[in-house]
Amino acid sequence: MSTYGLCFSTEIGINPIPLRNVIIGANIVDMIAEVTIRQTYKNVERDTIEAFYKFPIYEAAAICEFEAEIDGRRKIKGIVKESKEAAKEYTEAVQKGHGAYLLESESEDVFQCSVGNITSGQTVVIKITYVTELKHDSESEKIRFILPTNIAPRYGSSVYSSSSNDGKILKPDVVSYSNKADFYLDLTVTCRMTSTIQNIESPSHKISTEMNIDENPKISKITLSEQITYLEKDFILMIKSKEIDQPRAFVEYNPETETNCVMLTLVPKFSLNVIMSELVFIVDRSGSMGIEPMKKAAQALELLLHSLPENCYFNVISFGSRYDSLFPKSQLYSEKSLSKALNLAQTMTSNYGGTKIHNVLEWVFKNSRDDMPISVFLITDGRVWDADEIVELVRENEEKKKDDLRLFSLGIGDSVSHNLVESVARAGRGYAQFVTNDERMDRKVIEMLKSALKPPIKDYKITWTNTDLLELNDDKSAISFMSDETESLPSIKIQQAPYIIPPIYTGIRFMAYCILEKNIEPCKTITLKATSHDDRPMVLDIPLDPVTLQGSKIHRLAARKLIQDLDYKKSFIHKHPKNVGKFIPASFVKEHIVKLGKTYNLASKFTSFIAIDERNNEISEVLIKSRTIPQKRNVPQLAPQFSTLQSSSNFMTIGRFATTDTAIAGLATTSRINIMDLVRSGIRSLVSAKSGPKETKEAQSVSLLYSECGLNIESEFNHKESQIGSVFDDSKSEVNHKESQIENLFGFLELQSFDGKFLLNDSFYKFFYKNDLNDFINLKQEIIKEMGDIGIKEIEEILTTSIALAYLEIIIFKKFKDESELCYEKAVKALKKMVEDEEKEKLIGEKAKEWIKNWVINGK
């Protein structure tokens, strides 16, 4: 029997799921968004039930409100308590027959909502509100709003430590999936910018945009233009607003805490010299990468390889369940090493099984060079459970290497793990960018490479107020007679978040916050200072906006950053000069996170929202007598339709039975496989379409599921690889080389040598629709005239390189200047070295441009 819709499985049979509706409203103000999610639960059964539902949010978000509305008549606001205490109160309330509502953090980007004692016919609306920063998208120069709507299947098993899951109601690993929802999604986004909105678009969904609301060019409203039951992929909105990148500083006053919080934001633009580096490209080739994401990753790698400078060392690592390095150690960039790397990039497929990032990063760090800085580029969909262990590995190695290690991450796909991708970049003092299956990533990876090739700026300092950031309160803490742990540490008067300013990169948005203690005022001008690699001072003064904002949004974002610092051992407690060498007990870190959560009303690793609807004694007694424990209902996540699963090669963890060794590792889906949502005790069944839909029994391991479905992992991968072949083997109509198209850029760069020169050969003739050197005779004679008596080979190299520069500048730069800039700069250096005369170089360049212009006008 095939089952569709949001439903769950019990011993009796299939039952309707209690989640009936989801309404999402988002308000975007410049680079901050406030999002409200309303989930409607209705119990259509005869029994009282308890529902559990997991949902994703963006990893940098701060959940700050939780409310339950019962039958449209009464509302109960949730309050923040320590997670263990909140879970205890929830359990006791359910046992007493009261209505109980609990919101807990499973990870930084996944939360669980528990709705206890929904009586027969009762409707409960859960309202969740969070605030979040918006990312700057380096590909489009717009701000990027992301609404995660799908918990992507993740490889391995979640391992919860007692500190992060002690006493919670959470059900580790149990995320059930369904093929469709039985309701339409209501999504509305309102943009209120401080300057004119120039453009709004969505690379993920079809949208309707209403601009100039109330004849105000700074306000717009966005809705979905088609009815959809739920979002099978993250919703992404790109907004371009005039002067949004300019440095700005705002102050917010919070009447509840009687404190000011300053926010500083800018998208910097500066120039630094290139340094010699080791560059390691780690490419995810697990099954979940599928065909299109894998193709994008391979093309981006090819562009990166062409763009490398002559004097660097590099390596390429493929990983999945296993990993392979192109070279045992990073090799000097040369014609031979480039050719070998390009061959790998052009034959990459997603045939490496599951996603094990920890092992490959560990190998890279151990085998890195000691005589130069290293920059690591991680290209992945990030679908793993062990994000915390991976982040800790990066953090430890970054501290060992100090300023000699940076990690940049690029998240690929429609359901990427933002938590993993952002966290590793943050720990590695790089930055993260994201690209969907429908977006290009070329400009993003080139901007990352440019950042990696330049030395890091150091000695950051922000002057927020006249009070010294390092000044501590003088109150001395009491020492316990019965504990060898530090009871408390002095608190600072102002709290900067992040405490350690991360590296600032050109073209990437930088945001920092500072919560000032009561009665401390910010400076009228916020000053950012730093030192360049060659010890030159860098200073930027940002006037504080004269209008003081009222509320708590900026305070909560600052508190979220402070909690993040505490989690990753980067906080003022860990890094303050007066605390160096001191033992910082985990209990104290937890205590501080709980304090921040309660003060600013935030759900976190150690704090949860709890709301209790106390019912009268008569109702409670009836519930208790009829049933001691309500029937538990796990609400499944929506899984993409089968066709989507086929194209993306998604894989699922199998409830709590999934482990690193037994999880379905990158299952390459074929026409023989279908995935249904027959959920029994958190286990999904795999169904073979050839033999007809067939529900599997409870699986004790994934191997059993494979054998029941008649699947062999390696043979499936081999079959898939033979079908796909090279990711570049698509049969396409011929591209006109006179047009600025990305295909032309890739094709043209194949003609460039590692040292920047373009060599004369049949491929070069063919690209320009020519037969031989005689077709360039006029330009050749001009070069001979200027250069005098030099060899024919040198003349040909000057000719081809000058034409290549003119082609890039006149044709490719129209749309892809940033993508081709590094290759262009290499060619410029090569031509300078060959000509050795600025005037002659300029004259030859002008003649080459004339040749290209005539070529465009006169046809083939």
C-alpha cells in the first residue's frame, strides 16, 4: 500500500497528522529580519494526543518569542527557563492533564516543538518568533534572506552530550519524512529599507513583488506567486537597496534591561598585496551532491585552478565516506600539476558514498606545509550530524597555526546545512557563502580565492565608548571551601560580540555588536582600527546614527553572538587577558549561557521556552483516569517529491538506527527506487518499484534495508557513474564565441598556460574561427615592427596573449569581469615579462583590441 500526505504510523494503522497549517511572516529592515512562524495543530482523533514536530531555522537566528493559542480563545506566552527545568515542568504538566507547550534546541539550526495534551477536536496555534542577521551575497552584491524549510537528511548519527541534551524531551535522530503536505503554505515578506529598493528576486521560488507600498520606494511586499503545499527547499530572497553596503552604526535602547546596544555594519573595500600561500580545495563528492551540484562544484574548481598564481602550492581532495588527495603533499603550481588537477575536475562525479568531513579535514591539517600560510576551501552540502566535532577540530587547528590558517566554505544545494557551513568558516576565521542548484557560484569562489591570497589584517580594535573594553568590575568573587572550580569570574562593563573580531574581507559584510552596561553611553563616532600585514595602520570612523532605536532586536542578536562565542570558546571569559591560563569550568559557561537566555528571552543550547495551560481539576481528572499518558505523534518533515530525490541523490538516516557505519551512505537513486513515508517507530521504508510498493519491517541496520531492496551500494554507484560520465559531457548547441557567456570563459581559459601565457595552437585558431597564423598576419607584423629581432615563438606568444587580453577585456568583462579577473591579471604579468617595455606593451595592446573589434564586426 502506498501512503501519501503528512501522516504517521501506529500499531493500529495510518493516522492523520496533527499539523494542519503553517503561516510565515517576515519583516526585513536593512540587514536584519524578524520572522514569525504560526503552526496550527488540530486533534481529529478521539484520544488526547501529544505531538512532536522538528523544524529548521537559520543558524545565526535568535528565537525570542513562543506563544500558544488554544481554540482561538486564550493565549499563553512561553517563558525561558533552563532546559532541564523546562522539560521537567512540561512532563509534569502533561501527566497532570494540563496543556503543555515546549520549545527546545536540538542544534543551532534545528528545534523541536512538543505540544502536550491536545484534547479531541482541540486546535492549538503555536507562534514562534526569531530575529536574524542577513548575509551579503558576493555574487549579486545583494543582501540574502534565507528561510530554511526542510531538515535535510544527514549522514551519520547525532551524538548528544549530557551537557547539551540532559533532561530534554528531544528525540535524537528521529526525523520522519513525508511526500507531501495537505495544506497550502502562507508566506509574506515585508521589506522596509532605509534607502530606495532597487531590485528584489528569488533564485529558489516564483514570487509576486509589490513595490512602492504607500508610494514609498523604500517599502515592498513579497508573496509566493503559486500555491504550494510546503517548501521542499529553502526559500531565498535577494534584495538590492541603494547604499546598503555603506558603513553604518546604530544604537538601540532596551527599556527592560535599561541598556544600550550598538550595532556596526559595513561591506569593506580595500586592497592588499598577494602573499605566497598553500591552497587546498576540498570537494564533497558524496551521493547527496547529486548531478547538478556536483557539476557546479567541478566547474568552480576548474575556474579556481586556472586562476591560481604561479608561486603557490596547491592540492585537491575528494571526499565522501572516504577521501583521496590528488597529491601526497601540496605541489608547486606548474603546467604538469595544473593539467593533472584539471583532468580530475573535468571527470568528477558524486560517487564517494556518505559525507565524512572530519576525517578529511584532519588529514589536511596534519599534512599542511609549515613554511607558509594555508587557506582551505571546503565545497559541500554539509549534511552531517557531527558538526560540533568538526567545528572543534577546525578551532583547535586554527589556534595552533594562529594567523597561518584560514578556512572558507561554500554551501551547495537547495537544502544545505547552514549550521555546518557557517560554523566551520567562523572557526577557521574565513567566511561562508551559499549557492542553490539554480545559481552560479563562479564569482563567489573567485572572491574567496582573492581573499585567501591576501594576508590577514590583524590587531583589530573597535572603540565603542570611552570606557575601556578590557576594564573589569572590581567586585571580588567568593571562593568555596568545597569546590576546586572557579565559582565565578568578574564581569565586564561592556560586552563586545564577537569578542575577538574576525578577519575582515573586502566585499563581505561585517557586523559587530556591543552591549553597554547601564548608564554607559556610546561614542558619537565608532572607530574601527587594525594593522595591515606590513604593519601599516588602518582606521575607519563611522558616525553613530543620531536616532536611538527602541526595543530588543539588536540586543538579542548581540546576545546570540555572545552565546555563540561561549559555545566555541571564543568569549571574553575564555580570551580575556586577565583570564589567560585560568581553568574555565563547563558549568560556568553553561551558567552564563543560561543567564543570557533568561535575560534576553532566547532559546539556546541550555535554555528552552515553556508554556503551561492549567486546566480545571475536573478536566484534568478525566484525562488522568482515561489515560495516564497521551498518545504520542511525531510530525514528519516534508520530503521532496520522488523526481527531486532522483536528481539530487538524497539519502536518509533511518531513525535512531542510523550510525556512521550503517547509515545509507549517499544512495545513488535510480528508476528502481522509491522512498515512501511509512513511519513506524521513526523508521522509513525503501520500496522497490519493480516488485511493487512493499513496506519493509523494522530495520535493525541499513544493511538489512539494502538486502531487502536488492541493492548493492558499489554496483549502484558504478551504474550511476557510467550513466552520468563526465559532468561536462552535456551535448549543447555551439556557443557563439563573440558573446559574453560563461561557457566561453571556461572554454577560453583552457587555452591559458599556468604562467598566464596563451599558446598558439589549433584550439586557439578554432576558438577565433581561424585556420592558421596567416589570419593574424597584420597583428603579427605590428609585433615584429615593435619588438625587432626576436624568435618566432616569442612573437607568437606575445600575439596570442595580447589577443587573449583584448578578448577578455572587450567580450568577457561585459558580464564576467570578477570571474575572469585573476586569469586576466596573470596574462597581464606574462605580457609585461615578454615585452619588457611599457610603451610597446601599450601599443601592442591597442592593436590587439582593434583586431578583436574588427573580428566581432566582420563575422567569422
